[in-house]
Amino acid sequence: MLDSRTIQVIKSTIPLLESAGPALTTHFYERMFKHNPELKDVFNLAHQHSGGQPVALFNAVAAYAKNIENLAVLASTVERIAQKHTGFLIKPDQYAIVGSHLLATLKELGGDAVTEEVLEAWGQAYGFLANIFIQREAQIYQAQAEQEGGWAGERRFIISAKNTESAVITSFILTPEDGKPVKDFIPGQYLSVKLKHPNLANEEIRQYSLSDAPNGSHYRISVKREIGGQVSNLLHDVLQAGDKVMVMPPAGDFMLKVTPEMPVVLISAGVGQTPMKSMLNQLLKQQHPSDITWLHACEQGPVHGFKEAINAKRQQHTNLTSHVWYREPNSTDVLGEDYDFKGQMELSKVAEQLVPNARYYFCGPIGFMSAVKQQLLALGVAIENMHYEVFGPHADL
């Protein structure tokens, strides 16, 4: 545990951190990649370029400082980050590299305010937190390797099929090259895929939600083509059935956890439906007896993924209901056939199906999920019954 003096010094640096803001972590990443360019093969560089990762790291550092006396409140954040780290195969020695650049950044940007005492306190505080991550990640790595069909590190998979789901979403069926089984996962979790290609300056790792129920033989991910996205466009345009990719074991803290008597509501926008699709398929596979409601929002028909699949399942399962919103339907989209409502998702239009004791899972853009959360609260849904996933660097709603 950290001693009282260290805690006091850390708390005294909160105003310094807040005055620096995300510029602190932007400088940190620039410094680290300059001195340790090999880490560019580990970190998602797209999140660096967008600015999302420096902001997420700053928020995490500030939260750590503010809660240094009560780290229990950060338990869910630690678990989320540890799960993501295993997808990037983070190793203990890399924590030392990160720590050295973090302390150097504090000194370079903090000037005289960052004394030797401050550096020593932050060194101890960082080391304490790093050890928590190292221990938790070791547990996750071990569990992934020991589970039936599991493995440690990278495993080579073949793209055995490539299926178009909409104008912007393509699914990839990934089958292990060795022909052996693959470990099960909990719907909502993601798969980390490592790509090395002449079109990419560095090795790139991306984490994509699994979009089908676990089956023991292969995985499915469904990827949206991002404008300017190197990796998504590589997957869509270049890689084909028969090509090979390296895959890390499934991970993630967004997980379907329901009992038979619980109604389930799956809410998504755009490609946010991918983890919802995994959850839905698992619920139907297990013949979940309670009501299941599928709520989806997208721009219009051409980008509406899995439409036929959802309609078919709705015909097969009497406890499944679905409603779809198109923000701007095009001339060929038919109300009542392709979609149910026009405009932004308004949960009040289906309020009779949204019972307070249901479990609500949602995924999509941050703005969409924030709106969903507020609407659910207005309908009397308890916050503990809501579960959501953020693609990319985590942010609170």
C-alpha cells in the first residue's frame, strides 16, 4: 500500500494535472514513440491520430490521482483496461518503459513544480498501479491458455469466408489454421486481430466485437469500413478468403449475464449492433424463455446490416420483437417493412416493452449511448440494469 505522505503528494499534484490537461498525455505518447518506436506495433495509432487515446489516458491518470485513497472505485476501469491490454499482449517489462516516459513527461512539462519528492511519489504510485495490472493480466493470460480451445499469445487464423452485411459492414469468418477447437467467449466480448501488410507502416492490432454465438470451431467479426481507416479498408478491399491473420484470445468486460426470468433489451446504432448480434444469437441458441427486444438505429436501408437475419429470427421466435429507426430513409426504404420509425431513436415510442426489471445492453456512438442512457433513466430503468460498450478509448456516458 502507498504511505500517507505519498498519497498527500499525489493529491497535491491534481491542480497541476488539470492545468496541463490532455497536452500532458499527448506529450507522453510523442516522447515514448520517439524513444521506443517498437511500441508503435502495440498501440492503436489511429486512436493516437484522432486524439482519443491521449484524452482517455489523461482521464485515467486524473481519476487515479483523485481516487488515490479509495482505489476500489476504479475496479471496473482497471478490469476494462486489463482486458484490453491482454488483446495487445502487453508484457510486464513494457510497464517500466511507460513509467519512465510518464515521469519524464511530468518533469519536462511541470518545470519547478515537479520536485524530486513529486517524482518519487508518482514513481511509487505508478509502480503500485502497474503491479495491479501486471497481476490481473497474468491471471487473464493464464485463464485464456488453460480453457478448452484456448491459447497464449498469437494464433494463426484463416479467413475462411467473407460476407457483405451492408454497404459498410463486412463479416469475416476466422478459422484456426491448426484445425483445433477455439475457446468459448461470453457474448459482448471482442477479438484482437493483428495485421502485418505492405500497406501498413507498422503492425496493427484492432479489437472487433465478436458477432455470433460461440461455437467452438471458429469466430466471426463484423467490420465497418471507416473513411480513411487503414485497417478496415485493408480488410474490406485487400484481404480475401484464404488469407491469414494473427489472433489473440477473446477478451473484454462487456458481457451478457442474464438469468432465464430476465427480459433482455438489445439497443444499437450502426456497427454497434455487432456485440448485440452475438448476444441475440446466444439467447436464441439457449432458448431464453423471457422477452427479447431488438432496437436498432442507422442512417438508411443501404447501411442496415443483418436486416434479413433479424427478420428471419423474429419469424422463428415468438418472444423476439424488433424495432428499427432510419434517420434519413431513402426513396426505396419502405416504412413498416424496412424500418419502423423515422429520425433519431426515441424509446418512448416502444416504452410499453421496456420494463424496469429487464437487462439493457447498448452499443454505438458515444452521443447515441448517452441519449439512450438518459431515456432509460426517464423511463425508470435503474442504472445497474444498464450495460454498454465503447468502441475505442473508453469514455463515460
